[in-house]
Amino acid sequence: MPINKKELTKEMLEKAMQCKSADELIALAKTGGYEMSKEEAESYMAEMSDFELDGTALKKIAGGSCYVDCWSDDCSFRD
């Protein structure tokens, strides 16, 4: 069965992101009952390589970790 991106769950994506090669991704897909060609797996691997940030890092980049007045002189978050 081909993979429908709309049916992918967070858990499925997390497992897929742990794969180090297209062959590992193909094997993972087979365990889930999905068929994937080598070209599809390589394409997914290229897409997933852009998503290496975990949730904590993403929150920091999005500005979600500084809850103090960073404009004061005693702010430890400024350079």
C-alpha cells in the first residue's frame, strides 16, 4: 500500500527520522505494511534531513524560552 502523508502519525515520523539510510526506511515501512521504492525512500530521507530539531530546540528558536526582561542590564540571555 502506498504511503499517504496525511495518514502519518507523530510516532511514525519519529521512527522514520531515526533511520540512517533509505534501506532502513524501506524496512521500517514494510513493518508498517507500506511499500516504498528506493527512490521514494531517498526522497523522504532528503525531506527529513531538514527536520533535525527536537521540540526543545524548536521552542528556543521560536522564542519560547526567555521569560525574563532581556532588555535589562542583568539579563543572562544577551550576548
